Amino acid sequence: WQEFSLPAHAEVERMAMSLFSSIDGDKSELITMGEFLTFAYRSRLFRMLMSPFSSTRTTIYEEPVHFAGRGVALEMSEKRVAKQLEKKLQHQIRLTPDPIEDPKRLRKSLLESRQRRQWRQPRDLTRAHAWVALQVFHHLSKGDRLLDAGELLQTLTDDLRAA
């Protein structure tokens, strides 16, 4: 080993940059675990270099490995993905349109919607039916605004058995 001459610092830097560029597939100036694993599996020279250190472990870990360091490109892609997921989630959970900020416009839109809606008399439910249903509700709820579903079911099944 005494005859071995060390390469110059510039030469080592050039080789390191060349190797880094070949590993960094997406040109983000950082190497992800996936890029390194791809390099390790495809590089015959790397496998030869690591062959004296072969492992006998057969356990496969599929969980992602998180590192303490962060890169600018990684943060940018993380923010972009977070915005995309947030948009999708907002669209999925949206039940009603967003509220109108201006109270005057809100009142105007409510008046317009009331004017546009035409009343149609239900075919099967008359006013008398609605009144009877309301009276039964008030009786079963004992004046409360809520009615226990079990109690309603019990009342209906008792009435059906009696009939």
C-alpha cells in the first residue's frame, strides 16, 4: 500500500460529484432512500465492494426510513403534495358550498332562493296527515325536541301487533 498514491482533492471531488449525479435520478440535489437502493441493486461494483460484509439476516423491513436531515427540494415537494391532498380532502368533505362573506349578499341570495322555489303539494301526504304526524311526535316526545328511536319503534311494533 505504500506505493499507492492518493488522488488529488479536486479529482476526488470530481469523482464524488459524478457518482452523486448518477445516483440522484430526479436531479433534486438530494439522494432519497429509493434512489440509493436502486443504485445499490443495479451497481455491480457496489455489490463487489460490499461483498465482504454480507449479512445473514433475512428480515425485510418495508417501513420508510426517516432521516434527521432535510433538503430544500424535499420540503418543496412535501408542501406541493400536502396542498394537493388538502384540495382533494376539502372537495371530498364539502357538504355545502362555502358561506358568503357579505351579510347583504347572503340575505339577497336567501330571498332569491325563496322566490325561485315553487311550492308543490305532495301527492301522498295531505295537510291532515302532517298534522296527525306532528301530534303523535309531540305526544311521544312529551314536549321535547327529540324522540328516542327505540321508543318510537316500540310504539309502532306494539300498534302493529294490536292491529
